[in-house]
Amino acid sequence: MNLTVASDSIHRHPFTFSTLVIAAVVAIETLLKVTSDLLSVELSVITVGIINGAVLSLLGALVIQRLGSWRQLGLIGRPVRPRTLLWFLPFAIYGVLPLTQGLDITAGKAAAAVAFGVLIASWKLMVLALVLYAWLPRGPRTSAALTAFFWASMHVGGILTGGIVAPTLVLCYLFLVFASVAVRLRTGLLWPIVASYALLLASAVAVQDTEASNLVASVADVMPALAISLLLAGYGLVAWPRRAQAAAHPGARRDRRNHLTEFYAR
């Protein structure tokens, strides 16, 4: 099945498609947790993240491959101009900020940090790419708002189970997704944000205890991330593509009937 064949159904029912994608992710994560509990296996949050990330990344890759083009989702592709990558510089800076806490790391911890960062970032940004694609025909503002809503909704499980940090994290995700979508609309690319997010997660793990039961224990631990994500949301307003700049992404099909092309920025 090619993405252009499936797109009509996806674009006619973006709410249903997005809901199914998020529900599938939550169901798989729940299934993996239940399996771990049944086996009475005690795992650190890093190990759990690596296992979940591997499973969800593989399934996400299979879905996207089945649908068709990775390029149309922004997950591969070259920038129109090399300087286009400068739009992603704030995300890269954000990615290395945890390292300012200092770094004393072994080879094993470095490998765990890299695996955790790459796998978690991969599947989460695959979900973002799919949901954004579904909503793009509804306009850039609507697609940005609803993509942020659906992507953040993946993390409400912590609220339902009483996690005091979860509401603050969800707010961070809303801001971060808005900034990510803004730069995605301007550049037509999403993979640099995958790389930056992987760098952020790997850096955060590298400076913490890999055997911990959770990476953050209190709302205070999340406040710096919330402040930075708010700044990135402001950057998203700056990066937001002007109507006059809207044009077809070079990887998209050059079909005038494809109303999506106006939302891909050069």
C-alpha cells in the first residue's frame, strides 16, 4: 500500500486515525508492562524504555514502510539548502543542556544512554509524523494544535495513576510539539528533531542513575524543562512559516490536486 493510496482515508478521518495510533501505543506499552509484572521482573526505567522503544520503533517502522514514503513524513530527506538546518539549532542546544550537570560515565552506561535516547526518540517522532500527516489538510494551525494534543495525550497515563510529575510533563510536551511542528512546516523535515530529541534523552540518562525507578521524582525537577519548552514554543512562533512561503516539499508528489503541498515549506 502506497501512502498516496492510503492518504484519502487517513485525511478523511484524521480523528479516528490519530486516536487509533495513540490507542495502539498505549495498548502496547500496557501489554509490555503487564507481561513484565506477570514475569515478576524488576527493571529500571532505562531498561523498560529500551525494551518499549525497540518494540514500538520496530512496529512504527513497519507501519510507515507499509504506508509508503518516509520522505513525505519528513523522516528522511535532504534540506533544500544547507542553512535550512540552522532552524533546528535551538533543539540541538536543548539536547545537550543536561550535560552541563557534569559527566562521569562508563562504557556500559554510555551504551544504555544512547540506546534509550535513539529508540525512544524514534518511535515518539514516528507517532508525531503520522498524526501530523493526518491533520495537515485541515490547515497548519489546526494540525499543529491537534498534533500537540494527541501526542501529549500519550503521556496522560501518569496522571491517571496519580503521578504528580505527569501533568507538568504533558505541558512540556504540548510546548515542544508546537515548536517541532512549526519547524517541520517551515523546513519539510522532521528527522533533525528526532536526532535532537535522542540527544536530549541520551544526555539526560548519561548524567543520572541508570538503575533509578524514574528519571524525575518531583515537579521541581521538571520545571527547568518546562521553562525551556516554553522558550522553544516562543521560537516556534518565530519559525512559523508565512503564508507566502508555503510550497511543496521537494520529496512530495508534484500533483496539483494534492492540497497537502501548500503546507510543506521550503
